[in-house]
Amino acid sequence: MGFGLLLALVLGLSWQPAAMAIMPRHYSELEFPALRDIQIPEFERYELTNGLVVYLMEDHELPLVSGSATFKTGDRLVPGAQTGLGEVTGDAMRLGGTDTYDADTLNLLLEQRAAAVETAIDDNSGSASFSALSEDLSEVFGLFADVIRNPAFAPDKLDFVKNQYRGSIERRNDDPDDIASREFRKLVYGAESPYARSIEYATLDTISRDDMIDFYKASVRPDQTILGIVGDFDPIKMKLLIAQAFRDWMAPAGPSPLPPVPSAEQANSGIFFVDLPQLTQSYVQIGHLGGQLSSPEHPALSVLNEVLNGFGGRLFNEVRSRQGLAYVVYTFWAARYDYPGTWIGGGQTRSETTVPFIQSVQRELEAVRTTLISDIELQQAKDAVLNSFVFNFQNPSQTLSRLIRYEYYDYPEDFIFQFRQAVSETTPEDILSAAQTHLRPEDWVILVVGNSEQIDPSLSTLAPGATVTSIDVSIPPPAEA
């Protein structure tokens, strides 16, 4: 057989016409293996005699170790006149260096080891964290412990931190979406609520170095700290490092001077408006005070979230796709661990479709309060919640963080598995009952950030005799030097 004939035969056998190529299959014909069952990695929990709680979870996949210390504190515990004291203190703990190493030396020691140590205090908790190569664990863990126990709060770094916050205040009205979120919280909780108040120039000015040190001492103590370590470490050596760093760390006598966790109640309802003439679209938020994650109806409301949201949800299909009224549309049951969160909905729409958009969202919410969802919707929504469950356990670090969070808020260790079981048992009747209980139109705060001249019809047409209250978002100027 000649070379030319052989080549032609090979090409003929290997070539197929386009019609014989593999054709894509309809999504309903695709088959996927079942998601793997969740396996919680082995971990150890123990306490030091000083009250420090420790979690250890080994993970030898990579030569890395990370850890965190979670402190029972938060900016919600500071006086209103010093709003921001917690956040500023959290930043300054790390940026100000320690009694052992000034800030520049500390930065250099960490950079030389490609390591990191960070600190922060948010509304509900405080934290310090580290990451390091396994071979540098001893040195980096020592620096981590030094930052926790001996922050220097260097005056020049404190000024730097406070100036950063001043810059944030100056820019806080740059994004209308941020304005809507901030003002919505103030309307629901009240402007002076620890869950909604804003850092101002005046509150920053009242915060001194002594105030930070006092708040640090009240917040960062072994009897209200949970330490978690995950990664490539030897548990015997790790326990020795922890003992060397923290066993002589003693809490002051008596209970913590921090106040109890504040409660939350709804402060307002009605229609509110922030006028920004430069806008060509409206940013809308609708909702009211929500509940806590421990609510028996939390699973049903999580399923309801899926019925309403996403590419197959009612809001997307009706408000965005069929009516073309929204760029973005959503609702969310934003429950919290130890205080009521919010139920919040809304989105973004053209200025001239603001009122039709709100009315359309209201109709969809009223529908789930008055009519059972279909079995198909129920199964699709439950599948979405349950199939996303695996993403809560993508790596040991994520799992450990969840265990620490449950201990911090005094939730059962298997809370998320209880939640999963409850979701799988949710019925259309459960969802209807939860919606009727927790979606309350009479309590709605409707907030629009937009251009008043382009909103037609006006917001007052949303309800007979409705009053639209204007919200002033101008920033109080700093005091003159």
C-alpha cells in the first residue's frame, strides 16, 4: 500500500462529519453523582486553667498553619458618644506594634517569613489571626501571642488609624448602594442603636489612647477568648507553644466590665427618601426587623429565600425578566446569632419605574403570604439549600471557624446539621406559616435613594394618604482645629 493511500485511509477513518459529533444534551438529561456526605475533620477542644478555650484541627495537606483568637467584645458594647472605639482599638492593636517590637520591626519579622498577623474588632466580636509556614510556626506564633498580650498602641499609629477612619467618613456618600444599606439599618433599628449608628468625626475626636487601652483590657482576656489552630502541626508541640505563650496570662479579678449584649427593637415604618439629583436610577430597600438563627422557622424562611431569589426565583422571573423592572432584585432573611437581624428586599431600577418596581415586589411577597407554593418550587428550593450545604465545609479552616462561632454564641455544635434536617422536612404549609408570621407589610420600611425629579408617579402613590419622609445624609463637618 502506497504512502498516499495509507494517509488517505487514516484520515478517512479518523474524520467524522459535523453531524456525527457529540451533541449537547438538554440539562434535564444530565446525570450527576450524589454530593459526598459531610465529614467533620477530627479536632480537639480543651481549656487552660485561666479560662482560655482551645480548638486544634490538624490538616497536613500543605505545610501551612493558621489560627485565630476570638474575643467576646464588639463595637456594639461601647457608648454611643464613642462609636468606633472598638473598631479603632482592633486596628491599633496590630498597627501600633508591641512592647517587644515596634511596628516597623514587627512588620519586617513577619515579611521575612511570608507570614501575617492581623487584628480587628467589628460590631459583634474581636479577633486576632495569623498564618505561617509550618517551619516558622514557633516564631510566628510567638509574635501572634505578643500582639494579643502586649500591644503598644503607639501614639503615631493611633493618629494614622483615626485619619483612615476620617477618610472613610468623608467618602461614605460616594456609593448610593452604601447609603441605602446604612440608612435602612438606621430606620429599622434607630439611628442611635448599636446595630445602626455611624462613626462620625465627633465620635472619633472623643477617643483617646487611654480609652483604647481600657477597652482592650476589658475585651482581650483569657476567660473570654477562644483560640483555634488549623494546619500542618504536631499537636504535642502545638500544645506546648500554647502553654508557653498563654498559661501565665491571667484575667483580672471579677467579671468583665463590658455591658451585656444590647437588645434591638424596630424603630420606624413607612416610606423614606434620599434625594440624589445626580442619579438616573433608584436604589430600593424594603423590609423590617427580622429574627435570630435560633428561630424554629429559620429553615422554612431559608427555603423561602430560594423560592423568591436567584435565576429561577419568582422575583427574577416576574420582576426582572417578564416585566423588565429591575437591574437587580432580591429578598433575604438576614437573621443573626444573638440579636434580631432584618428581613430585607429591594433592588435597583430606572428612576421612572421606581413605583411599579416596588409594587411588583410587594405583590410577589403578598403572594407567598397568602398562597401555598407548589411542590415543584418547594423541591427546587430545598435542593438549592441542601446542595449548597457542602460549601460550608470546603476546608478544615472553614469548619473550625464554624465550631468556634457556635461556641462564641452558645449554639449547639451540630446546629448546622439540625438546620439541614429541618430544611429537608420543610413543607409548603411551613413556608406559608413562616411567611405570614415574619413578613409583615404593616411594619415595612420602604427606602428609596434616587432622583426625585425623575420618579413619576411619586412615592406617595404607594399607599393612600402616605407620607414620604426625606432623609438628610449630609455629613456633620469635623470640629475646627
